[in-house]
Amino acid sequence: MPKLNIKDLEEIRKKVRKAALLREGISNAKITVHMGTCGIAAGARPIMNALIKIVEESGRDDVIVTTSGCAGLCSREPMATVELKGETPVKYGDLTEDKIKKIFSEHVLKGKIVEEYALVIGSEREP
Amino acid sequence: MAYRTHLMVCTGTACVSCGAFNIKKLLEEEIKKQKLDKEILVVGTGCQGFCAQGPIVVVQPDDIFYQLLSPEDIPFLVEEHFLKGRPVKKMMYTPPGEKIQIPTVSEIGFFSKQRLIALRNKGLIDAEKIDDYIGRDGYNALIKVLTSMSSEDIIKEIKNSGLRGRGGGGFPTGLKWDICKNSKGEPKYIICNADEGDPGAYMDRSIVESDPHAVIEGMLIGAKAIGAQQGFVYIRTEYPLAIHRLEVAIEQAQEYGLLGKDILGKGFDFDLEIKQGAGAFVCGEETSLIHSIEGISPEPSQRPPFPAESGLWGKPTNINNVETWANVPRIILRGADWFAGIGTEKSKGTKVFSLVGKINNTGLVEVPMGITLKEIIYDIGGGVPGGKKFKGVQIGGPSGGVVPASLIDLPVDYEKLTEVGSMMGSGGMVVVDEDTCMVDLARYFLEFTSDESCGKCASCREGSSAMLEILTRITEGKGKEGDIEFLEELGYAIKDASQCGLGQTLPNPVLSTIDNFRDEYEAHIKNKKCPAHVCKALISFHIDPDKCTGCTVCAIKCPADAISGNRKEPHIIDQDKCIKCGICYTVCKFDSVKVE
Ligand SMILES: Cc1cc2nc3c(=O)[nH]c(=O)nc-3n(C[C@H](O)[C@H](O)[C@H](O)COP(=O)(O)O)c2cc1C
Ligand code: SF4
Ligand code: SF4
Ligand code: SF4
Ligand code: FES
Ligand code: FES
């Protein structure tokens, strides 16, 4: 490793910033992929992998990808929930890699809900 | 490759001693087995502060806190949470006396009342990866001072922040730097004091283990301000993990050109060397420490001259504590006003304390100056275990004083603690409850300090053994009228006549317990009783004949064969045979054994 100048140091910081923000839980968008048994069976894993790649390629370092358990809607798996900071979560169902790509570029990047794939807007409440 | 989840496994000294490295290895294996190794990263961090709950894993970004993990837990945890996304309740933290688990770090009282500056990277970085530090604003303050601040600017900023030494004395750091900078003599040296000789204290170890670069960056900034090109970290040999992480950090900083010649291409030179300490408590005293680095017998010497004027090899030397150094980059980056906005009038910023003794949540906490003892002990520490009564807290290391329960609303800062006969010291807090005998406690600390006296001053050497002898006598039931007054007289005399801080403070535990718990001393001396039932010579065990069911358990367990009685009839203890081991008291299920 050659000695750094200030610019090199800033480059390194940029590169590792995402990991740092993630550890602090700082984000502007959170995408949750539902990984219940049926979710996994319906192909949630490839969706997850594709999503991680899309986020990385976008260069956005303030998007968190996480998993949760069963969402209670086995017939519509794979599913994911997108939650922009300060906005209501939106659940998407019957996902494919193309669909998640579109959801990312429209909803996450531009803030436009992709209504054609959306199942629920807002979270179900406990009675 | 980007990971969606980071598992922050504590690999501080305490957690490592309960198997953290194994937990980390198992997590990595299980994650690989579930084919999650491209999504989930396992990171080893320094001490996260909640050492009693180790091994600890924090899941980020979800902020979920898993504790007391055992190797058997790991496969289930990985499958449930990291594959299926269902956090595992039974591995979470349940506050003492409650039934419901608290999932996230930010909801756990132990963490939520803390305010992190010196420990801001704790649990968030791998201490052995310089890039992790850089990603959290690391070396940004260095860039700032190298590109836009003169040495006067830096000193002014540190002065305005109100930062004071965290190693015990509380001397204003900016002023100290200024004196050293203006002292005649070249070269100048700076030292980081990581000797940490207080028994039970480990805040400095923890900072070095979890964030060594913060200390290095602080020293770089100090060196630039003072005009030093060589620094030393004096660290005790008993801290192998901290030494290792510091070595790795120095190496990485050298590789990046953050230590060495022409740092960041800005024409500034500075390098660091580690010196391992000889282990004696007095080696932490600055003049003694300097002697130790010079390779001569580590005895304190008369001040003045202060090290800032004539220190290492007679050259101007600035010495600061680990925690003091770790605060510096944040002050430079966020500004003096930000730092000065935290704390009280004369004590700014935060202080790291190690919370031990009779308290539910033992561990390491960083709190704003001015926080009350009550908040520390109850909100963060979770109170005294077993429903016992809180009696006081001994603050400041072996020569600190005891603050009694009646002063629980005391705001914690340098001045307030000194006012009540205690001191900030390096930040050790030992909580004591009704079962602690204050005479015995004072005796315990005196035993330590008199043993550690270097012997140079008669007052400290002879005075401490005289005090210890009297205290021992009192706890053995041989106290005499006038002992208390003599202890007081002796205490003040030692404080006045001793040369270094050790002698000047070692009477504190005695004087403060006499001040606040005089009746306990009197009970020992006049009534030959130990109210806390600790001093063996002053207690006796008796069986209450009305309560004893004659179950014979105590008689069977008594190691001295001191208990006799027929089955189903009240038993009796032969006081001549009894060795006061307390076993009968513990084993009796009917609460029939009484201590007096
Ligand atoms: C007996 C004795 C032991 C000391 N041990 C330590 C120690 O372990 N660590 C420390 O930082 N300061 C210790 N000090 C205080 C140092 O002498 C010195 O004041 C301090 O390192 C200065 O740094 P600061 O201004 O940043 O607090 C000790 C002082 C005395 C009298
Ligand atoms: S006060 Fe005690 S420890 Fe300090 S120099 Fe004197 S004898 Fe040594
Ligand atoms: S254990 Fe208790 S109840 Fe049983 S014989 Fe001893 S004192 Fe009596
Ligand atoms: S205190 Fe110990 S030695 Fe004494 S009677 Fe009880 S069990 Fe026996
Ligand atoms: S397991 Fe997927 S909805 Fe139930
Ligand atoms: S060593 Fe793990 S929490 Fe302190």
C-alpha cells in the first residue's frame, strides 16, 4: 500500500461509508424481503441476491436490505416491503427479478409507488 | 461486495474469556452452511461495554442485541434470524426482575442513557481494520488540522472545549499542551498513559481494544499542536489483546502514511512506539512512568519541574491519558462549542466509568458529566441485585472516596466529587450494599495502596502501614478508644507530607468512610459488632430454637462439627468450635440461623 494523500483517504472513506452507515442503522429506505418457509420455497433467495446487487450497482449507500419472517400471504410470495423514510410501507407480491428492479428504480430511487405490483399500502394493524 | 447485515461480535477481553472467538467462528461456519456468506458479514469488535452479558452479538442495521450466547445457540440463531428473518427472543436481554425481553440496543436502559464520544466507535468497527475507522470519520480531524489549523488554533480549540485530563488529575488539556509547546528544548515528546493500574478498572484497555486509531489520531493532533515528532504509548504488559490491536493499528497507520514522514503529503512527521509497563500501580504516575520509559527505577520525582518543562530525557513532554486522547479528534471535528455544550460548568464532555460491585448491570459506561449517581446506578446499572439496600459507591479507584446513599442525587463531575471527599480518578465505580462493611472496605483499599507505595516518602510508606494496622485491628475486634481520631490525624498528615498523588490520596477511602459511616467504626470499636456481618471476629452464628425444625442439614454440612442436636429437635452451635464459615446460615431452609 503506497502512502496516502488526502484524496486517497477520501476515496477509501467513500468506499467504506456504506458499511459504516449500515452499522449505525442510518438509512433513507428499507427493503424487507419476506423469508418465511414458503417465501424461500417461492424463490425469495434469488430475489434477495438480485436486490443486493441492484442496490450496490446504484451506488446508493443509504438503502438497507433486510429480511423478515412469514408475512401471512403465502400465495403471493415472494414478497418484499419497501419503506421510505417518513412514508408508509408498501408491500409488493409475486416478485421476479425484473419486478424488483423496477420497484427499486421507481419507488426507491424516484419515490413513485409501483401500483401494479403493490399488494398493500400501509401496514396491517392489530385489531 | 456489499452485505445486507453485519453481525458485530464482541471480541473484547471479557467476552473473549467467555468464548467469543469460538462464537465468531461458529457464526461464520453456520452462515456459510446456509449460503448466507455473501449477504452477511461477521465482524469482531472491541468491548461493547456490557461485559457481564457476554458473549454478545449485535445485528446491524436492525440493532438487535443478543447476549449470553453459547455455541449450541448458533445454528438455530443463524437459521431463524438470518435466514428466515425471525429474531430469536430467548437470546435477547431481559432486565433484572422483569419477564419481557428487550430486542434492540437502543431500548436497553444500560445503553440508552449513555452518550458516546470516547467510545463512539465501540461495537461499530473492527479495531484491526483501519478502513473501518476511516469509514466513521476517522482521520478527518487530522486532515482538518493539517490543512486548515495552526498549532495555536488547535490549542485554542482544545482550551475552549474545556477538555480536562481523564487520567485522574483533571488538569485542563489545552493549557497543558500550551505549556509544553512554549517550553524551551528540542525534541519534544508526547506520551499516552495506558498504564491503568486501578484494580477492577478497564476503561482505557477497552478504548484501546475497540478503537486504537482514535488514540493514534488524538496523539497526531496533539503532536502537531505541541511540535512533537515522537510519541510513546505506555501500556501495561497485562493487556495482551490491547497491545496486539495497538500494534496492528500502528502498523496500518504507518502503511497508509498516517504515521511516519511527510504525513498525508503535508510535511508533518510523527511516529509512535509502544512501551510495555512494569506493572506497579505507581508506574501510572507521570514522573514515575517517564522514569520507566527511560529505563531507570520507576519512582516518582518531585514536581516541579513538570514533565511539560522537563520530562522524558529532560525534554519537554506532554502526557495524557488514553481517554483524553480519544476525545481529541471529535473535538477538532465537531468543534469546541459542541463539546463544551455537554456537561457542567467546569466539567465538559463525557466520562467513561467502569461499573462494578453490587450492581445488576456491571460494565463500562460513558455518560455526560453532570449525570446524577442515581441515573448511573439505577437507570443504567439496573440497581442493586437481590433486593438489597444501596449503601454507597466508591469512586475514583483505590484512593477514591465513598459517596453515601444519601447523596444519590449528586451530579457527577470533578468538583462535586471532590467536595464530598471522593474523586473522579480514572473512573472506577464500586457499588456497595448493606452487606458491605465500610471498615473492611477501607482496609481492603489501604492494603492495596500501602502495598503499592514505592517507599520513597516516610509519610506514605510508614503512614499507610500504620493506618492499615489500625484498620486491621478494628476489623479483628481489637479496636481501641481514640483509633478513629488517630486515623483521621494520620490521614491528613499523609496527604500533606507525601510527594506524589499516591500518598496524597491514599487516605481518602478511610477518611470518607469515617465521615459518612462513623457509626460503623464505633460499632466495631465500642460494641465489638460488625453491623454488616462481615468481620468474622465480630460476628457469631446462633440457631433460633423456635424456628429450628431439627432437619439436621446444618449439622451435616458444618465443616467444624460445631452443630449438635437430635433429629426433629432444635440444634445448637458450639461457639468454641465454630469457625464462622457461614455455611449453616446458607443451607438452612427455615431461616433459623441468625448472625449477630
Ligand atoms: C499513583 C498514581 C497512579 C496513576 N495512574 C495513572 C494511570 O494508570 N493512568 C493515567 O492515565 N494516569 C494515571 N495517573 C495520573 C498521571 O500522573 C497523569 O496525571 C495523567 O496521565 C495525565 O493525563 P491526563 O491529564 O490526560 O489525565 C496516576 C497518578 C498517580 C499519582
Ligand atoms: S507518595 Fe508514596 S508512592 Fe508517591 S513517591 Fe512518596 S512513597 Fe512513593
Ligand atoms: S438447617 Fe436450620 S432447621 Fe435444620 S437443623 Fe439446622 S438450624 Fe435447624
Ligand atoms: S458457621 Fe460454619 S463452622 Fe460455624 S456452625 Fe455454622 S457451619 Fe459450623
Ligand atoms: S411463509 Fe410466506 S406468507 Fe407465510
Ligand atoms: S468485552 Fe464484550 S462487552 Fe465488554
